[in-house]
Amino acid sequence: MAELTPWKFLDDYRGKVFEGKWPNLPDVFRISASRYPERPCFTIYDPDRNSMSYHEALVKIEKLAAFLTSEGIKNGDKVAVSGKNSPEWAVSYLAILFAGAIVVPIDYQLKNPEIEAILKASESAAIFIDEEKYDALDTASFGLKAKWSLSKNKAGYCYGLKAEKQAKPAKAASSMDLAAILYTSGTTGNPKGVMLSHQNLVSDCYLAQANMSIYHSDVFYALLPIHHSYTMLAVFIEAISVGAELVFGQRMVTKAILKDLKEAKVTMFLGVPMLFNKVLAGIMKGIKDKGSFAYGMIRSLMKLSGFIKKLFKVNPGKKMFGAILDKASLKTIRICISGGGPLAPSIFRMYNELGLDFVQGYGLTETSPIITLNPTYAYKETSVGKLIPEVEVKILEPDEEGRGEIAVKGPMVMQGYFKNEKATKEAFLDGWLLTGDVGYLDADNYVYLTGRAKNLIVTEGGKNVYPEEIENNFQLYNEIEQLLVKGYMTDAKQKIEAIEVLIYPNHEWFEQDATKSGINYDDAAIKAHLQKIVNEVNAGMLPYQRINKLTVLKEAMEMTTTKKIKRFMAV
């Protein structure tokens, strides 16, 4: 069971290193470096292991921060960082904060005009950028003082920068000062700059640990883009807060991921539903290949393992299925966390049955982002987690089932949107942040999501249907690469909708099945196969939730870097 106040060790540093309730982010790193100076800090396999200790990382960060100060970067200046996951990204991010400036992390997969628009909107003074975008970015056009490189192949490489002149050290930021502006790529609208203070990020980091124990001996895996609030907080900041090792994954390729997991002996594996669906599909395929008898036996044992774990709070699955987990490069994993979107309860259940502590969390960029996390010792498979300490949730205008829009208060809630008073005002109601998500809260303070308020479908019988609830039922079908459920109007005057599903097929699956079965999968055959799946899902749904129309897409839908479909573009 997680200790209720795992951040109690901060009492030893309060009044010496920092004042007040929470340290700022530079002090968080300094404290970990003083506690675990020789512990591996930032590691990459490229292809061989390359790692630096907390002491070595601190030296690099302070050297780069001194350079920034000498170049005129001062308290309150905004400095952007955009690039693939790497130690250089982490060192540059922290150096900006050590220099008293505000960091603006930018999605490196954005097109150049989009990056340039964020630089202008954020009023960034300078940028650290990957070599792919380095030459294309003209600093003079955007009022930037300078650009520096995250790659040693370009001029101004971050590790090689050194102050040539003495400058007055930066004034330490207070916990209430702005630390970062995060521009949401989002799935539902135009990007806005979310302003997060040091307190927002640091309080969220430590309070989340009340629901989950993490240790300096853990090895975190940064696979998802680190500019995103989920990876930034739940992987990067969580790791440095306890002195854990952070391993940077660079490619969202299953073979490379499994190699990293095994070589690095990763213990904390955080990902999005799409990733965990693919990994589980690979595991179950391997079990099915053993034959129907072996498959049936293993599935029965999995159910027994899950029952024992849930009822007696012990985990026999790690030993029972050790060989399976080892083959899948998951044997060293202590905890898997899924975030960034809804996960089917069946996926959640099967990972736990295999012996992995698998949990879900929930939050928004605007909440730094964690507001709920399922404790490993008391998880609920259909819930996105229990409220972490100091978070308040209110359900607005609940319906007869207790479902309504979720509103939030807490120390992790953003300061507002950068230079966008209108959007900031619209985001709050009487001091409560409006999440835009619909759900309910149970008596034990666990949150359950049913969908996004703006995605609501109103059927002919006046029933409210949330697309996400239907989409969850398709997560184990490998024939589907992408799927989106939406409403389409059948009576514009009465505003009555029916339900449509858009599916982009997994062509690789159909090609492999054609080789084995001899079936000729032309467009009509693919649609007929997918319609059978839709019929199967419909059979398990309430009548008003059933899909009325199937559309098979010729091209994939556009996705965010956290692998969520950009719903507003797809519809």
C-alpha cells in the first residue's frame, strides 16, 4: 500500500533548500542529486547504453543554465524546446528553469509553420531544436535571440555551450511562478497555451505518489513524446522527483520498444491504450499459436490469477506466467500505467491477470495533468482512478444515473491560457475548472468516464450516447487499425441522430489472413468482415447504443502524437 505522504522527506530540505510547502522544479532536481548523486539519471540506447548519473546531469544543467544567463536569458523569458525524446531534451528543459526562465515544450512532429506560430504566440526568446528542423527555422523572422541544437551534428550543441562572460545568477523562481506553457495539440480544437506554475507541476507529481509508490530504484521508460503533459509529468518529473532512472525511447516500433524494455530492465512502463492493445494482442497471439487446449488452459489460469489478486491482494501471476512475460520483454515491469485516452476494462483485466500491476489514470494538460490514479492495491477496472489528495471534483447537472460534466479544483489546476482571457474565463465556473468530460464519482472517490460532453449523440428516443463507450468495445479486434464513432443527423429539425462508425482497416492483418485462409479480400470482402465485427459488438450493446452505419475509410485519420484521433478533423 502506498505511503499516504511519500513526500515527507521534503521536510528535511524545507527552510534549507526551499521555502513554503513545495519546492520549485530546479530544487526538486537538486534534492534528488544530493540524495542519489551516483544513481543513473538519463539513459539512452543508441544502440549501446549511454548514461549519466544525477551528479553528472546536474553539472551539465548548471553549465547550460549559466550559459543562458550569460546570453541575456532572464527571469520570465520564454525559451522553447522541440525535439525527439533524448537526454539533451531533458537537460535543456531543466537548464531553462535553472536560469529562471519559462519553458515552452513544442511537439517536434508539428509542421514548421505550426512551430513558428507557437513561437510567436508564446513570445519565445530562443529555442533548443532537433537537427531535422534546425536549418529550416529562421530566428530573425520570429524575433528569436538565438537557436541552439539538441544534436551534436549542428552548431550550438547544448552540451558544448559554455558561458564566456560572467553574469548575475538568476533569481530562483518561487513555487507560484510560471514554469511552463504547454500548447495542446489536442483532438477537439485550436491549440491554446496552458500556463502551469512550479507548484502546479510539483504538487501534482508528489500528490500522485499517494496513490502509487515509486522508488529511486525504479527505471522509467519515456516512449511517448516528452513534450506532452502526460509523459512530462508522469515519466520525466516523477522520475527525477525520487532519483529514479529515466530511459528514453526514440521509436514507436514494437521491436525497438521490446529491446529497450529488456535491456534497460524497465520497471515503470507508461503508455497509451493503442500501445498496450498491440502488446497484449502480440502476447495473446503467441498463446493461441500453442493450440486451442493450451490457450484454454492458460486463459483459465489467468482468470484464477486475477481472482486471487483481486480478492486476496497477492499477485501469483508474475510467477505463473513468468515465461510469457519474459518473452514479451515485460518480466521486469513493476507497474504499467495507461493514460491519454480510454482503455477497455477487458484489457485492464487481462494485464492484471498476467501478473502485472496495471492501472489507469486520468487528467488534462490543464491539470498538470494527473487528477486520478488507480492504486495498484485497490484498483477498479471500469474506473480511471481514485482522486489523488487535495483534488476536489464536482459533477455538474447530473442526470438520473449521476452522470454530468466533471469540474475540478486543486493545486495542480492551471493558472489559465497564455494571453487568452476569453478562453480562460470560459474554462472556469465559480473557480471550478470545466473538464469537458462527462462521468460520475462513486462513494470511494473513484472517477468513471462516459465521454466528452461535445461528442454527445442524442438518439431518436432521446437517449444520450457517448461515442467513447462504444469505441471501447472494439479494442481487441486486430483487424481494425483506427476507429471512430460519431453521430449523423437523421432529422435536422428534431436534432435526432443515429450512430455511425468510421473504420480504417488493418491491411496487414487482412494480407496475412488472406495468405492463411485463401480468402480474396477485396473492398467488398473487407467491408463484409468488418460488418460482422460491428454486428458482434452491437449484440452486446443496449438497443439505443447500437451502430446504424459502417463507413470503411480509404485513408487513415489524422492523429495526435499521443495516438488519439483528431476527432474534430475526422468528423
